[in-house]
Amino acid sequence: MNKTTKTAMIVLSLLVVWMLSGFFFSDPKNNTEISIAIDSEKNIINVKAKQFSSELRLSSVAIQGRTEANRSVLISSETNGIVENILSNKGDQVKKGQIICKLSVDSRKAKLDEAEALMRQKELEWEASKVLVEKGYRSQTKAAGSKAAFDASKALVIQMQKELENINIRAPFNGFFNDNLSEIGDFLAIGMPCGQIIDYNPILVTGQISEQEIKKVKTGVMAQTILSTGEKLEGLVSYISKTADKKTRTFRVEVKIENADFKIKDGITAELFLPTQKVLAHLIPPSSLTLDQDGKIGIRHIDNNNKVIFSGVEIVGDKGELVWVTGLPNKVTIITVGQEFVMENQTVNYKLEES
């Protein structure tokens, strides 16, 4: 059960108790059933209480989100050609630089051979030109022309080698071949995709945070995540958008989570708990929570004069079957049995429960 649901259930329960409290208060039989005794001489109610001390806790903001792949790219052709082979199946894990799709060679090899032959010719002309210059039979200008022709032929060879290499469409990073977007025999022009490569490690959990909460969160801190599958994860807040979404006026938040075994899938609903600030809070049983006459959620506790005090609280988290609340003194004696049958400033007798 996530924090939001648990908090809603607690508040709903308190509302029911509040509405029915008048009925229970006026019925002596019910008072006896919950072990609330009244001193007949002093007309003082006896209750049970327990002492609690505050702890320093990191409060958080809860938002809804989903898991997303860290990177997703379409691997596209850098040359024109017909798909000759697809070397990976959908879902295969691939390595950076691995050939995924291969185009037909066509005339590329012949053009490379032609360029290499021309380069060798221009190299011989350049060598001969240098000898003639040294003997005074050729001017420096013509020698420079031979050198330029040789350099141009080398550049053409490099260009033809690159063109031949471009028939191999490779994975740009380690990941998974998620989908093939072409088939053997398809013609791919420059920029047309052969397939999709996705990186799932680390995986992102993303969500949108409101304008009111954006100032409370920052990058570089650890956040908690609960997936709809029940998994509880921890990751680093790696990104907070500087610009709000124009439609929702919310800001994108990303949390990176290690996913070396690839067990976390893309697209799973999640709840994100983003840390905000350290606060002093008490870890108490939710049964201690009650409502005042105005319906405000809070705690009834006892001061040094045995008088009842009502303090409004805010639920900031939970731990197992207990809840974290703020708004109480550092050390407090909370009424655990009978809080619905006493009022503020009323004097009570109490018996401490064991911690």
C-alpha cells in the first residue's frame, strides 16, 4: 500500500470515528468496553498513554510516474542501398559497434579499387616530379601541382572507404535491438531507419512535479520509488526540468536506477518519493490520530499538569504499520486509549504503556 493510499485510509477512518464519537461518548456500556474508567470522587477520566520522542527524518514529496528507457535511438542508413541482411533478431542484446543491418555493396568496391589505382598513379607522378625538380628539369609550380593531385587522390580513397563502410549499420551503444523497421530487400535512402536500439541500464523513473513543490527538490539526492509491481527501489535524482510543461504547468523529474539485470521493464507505473528537507518527526501508530471539533487531524497528548492538549499534525510518511507525523513537541506523552473521550484542557489520569 503506497503512502497516498494509506494516508487517505487513515483520514477516512478518523472521519468515521469523529462522526460516531458522540454516540460512543453517551453510552456507558461502550465506555466500559474500551476500558475507560472515571474516578467517581474527582470525576477524572483515566486513560492510557505512551511517551514518544522526535527523530530527524528526511521528508519527501510523492508524485506519480513511470519507468522509461535511458536511451532510445533509431539507427539509420548513412548511404543509399538495398538491405542485404539483418543480423539481429528483435529483443537481442547488442554491443556498441555491432553490425545490425547490412546493405548491398553494389559498385562501391569497384569505385574504391579505382580510387586506389588513381592514388598509386598520382604518387608515382609526385615522386618523379620531386626528382625532376632536384635536377632542375621541372619548376616548383608543376611539382606543387603533382603534390596536390596526389593529396586529392588520397582523399578520394578515404571517401570511398567510408562509403563502403557505411553499408554496415551499427549499434551506437550497448542495449537491445527492440524492433527492426526494415526488411531484407527494402531500399534505404540516407537517413531512413533500419531498426531501434534501446538502453535499459540505468533505467529512468520519470514524473511531473507541481509549481508549488519544484523549489523543494534538487538533483544529486537519493529518491525512493515503488513500482506498481510492488518493487521498492532507490535511485539518484539526475534531472529536473528548468521549463514547465505549457499545458500542465508541471516540471519533469528523472531518477536514475541501476538495472544491470534488466529486470525493470519500460513503461511500468511508479510512485516517486522525492526528498525535500530534514524535519523532526514522530513515528506513531495511526490509531493515535484523531480529529478536533473542526475536523482537523491531530493528536491528543498530556502536559506536565495532566491536562489534555490537542496538536494538529501533518503525516509526512510511513514505516510499516506506523506513520511519521510533524507538529508535536520533541518529547510528548500521547493518549493511546481514550483520546476520543476527552477534551482539550480537561484533566486526566493516565497509565503509561510500555515502549
